[in-house]
Amino acid sequence: MNLNQILGGCLQGGQKLSRGLKAAALLTVVSASQLVSATPVVTEELQKAVDNPERTAAFKARDSYRHPAETLAFFDVQSDMTVVEIWPGGGWYTEILGPYLNRQGKFYAAHFPANSQVAFFTRMRKSFEEKLSANPKHYNRVEISSFHPPSNAVSAPAGEVDRVLTFRNVHNWMKAGYGEQAFTEFFKVLKPGGVLGVVEHRAKPGTAEAAMIRSGYVTEAYVIEQAQKAGFVLEAKSEVNANPNDSTIHPKGVWTLPPSLRLGDEDKEKYLAIGESDRMTLKFRKPLK
């Protein structure tokens, strides 16, 4: 990929030239097949959203593992964009994205379907809706939509979205058997030149599919393959969410580590010392044509 191609993707949809130049500057070509990003530039506006004192304290405590400012900067999420977050769960990233996009942008929180037969889905959806309703100052313009490939496509305007973001969800779709469908849906809603940002627990290369499903750790090769099948081009990788202390081999898979700590007090200090999982951070782009 050359500089003109990078700039072409960044300029799609009337984005400013300076934005394209910034995105290009963040990329260092390592080989013909791999791009590794330099440290992304965090704007004052984005940092302010991350530093919002109204964020849940328990959520903010995870910043040292999840690096939200650097991650969103790597995905080049601008405050005037249309953004879809897939399966926002309890709203960890929503607490940042909601206020950040509230004035100039548009934010779709594509949650579990409200009419799901899965009790966990409906419970989490209800809790999320209550969370947003309780703080209209930050979330009055958030549109809660649905995503569940067997019954619901991404509820967002097709071909008009600047960014689709998903954090630690690919293993769930893989287990459910609709990983390929998920990436196809993301491709549909993004505008040409739009970006899919993926953060996922990272398995060791060569890990078998059954082991990935069991452990919650997924290989980069699997994620890249699914994205490329849908039509995406891998533009860049970042190690901002890497954790070299994580062996990825644990009794209860990724859920052995914080914040889940599935073993309870058993070896708790050991797993707290490891921290959260080793994670890939991948940036894919929908081609202009």
C-alpha cells in the first residue's frame, strides 16, 4: 500500500486533508503484507472524553490495560464521525464514545437484540438502556440498535458509517458460528474508505479452532481471514494492547484473568499480577471501490 492509497481512504466522505496526512504519518511499512503503527497521536478533545470524571470508577481503573485514548486514536475516531460500536456490553467504551460524539457526531450502540430468547442478552440490553437513560447529558443522542446475525443485521444506515468498532467480541461470534456473517455485516454498513477497528484476545499462532472457542483467545490469522473474506484490507496493526506477561494458557481460558477472575481467590494475586489478556489491535479499511 502506498501513500496515495492511504490518503485516498482517509479522504473518502469529504474528510479533511490534514486528517489523511495524520493517518498516513502514523503508519510504518514493515513488509508487503504487514503494517505496524507508530504511537498514535491523542487529541486534546479525545483525551478529555477519556478523562471525564463522570466515568464509572471501576471502568476507569481498567484504562491501564485497555488504553482507550491510544486505541481510539489508532482507529482515527474523530468527534464528527458516524460510529457504530458492536455489542457494547456494560458500556465501557460507550462512556467515552457517547460524550465524545455527542455534539458533532452520530453514535450507534449496536447491542444485543431486545427481543432475544437469551436471558443474558435481554438482561444486559435492559441494564445498558437504563444506564444511558440515567445520564441524558452525555447519551441523549446515542441510538441504541441491535446486532445479532441470525436475527438482526447491524441496525445502522448501510454504506454511511465512518467507523465500526468491536472490543473483545470475535470469540463470541466464533463460538456461535456466525463470525463470517458478522464481518460481512460490518462491511455493508461502512462507507467506502471507512474503518473497522478490532480489539480481541490474542491466541498463539497456530492455535486450533476448538482451543480458540474454549479459551476465548483467537489468532490474528483467523480475524484477518474473516475480515478479508468480507472484502476488507488490513491497513495497520498496533501493539498498544499487548501484554507479554500473558501466556494465554489458563485453567478457565481468558476468563481466568481480570476482570472476570473465574477461579475466585485461587491464585488470585498471580492472575492480578499478569493483568488483562494479551490483545491484538487491528485496523481494517473498506476499499474505495
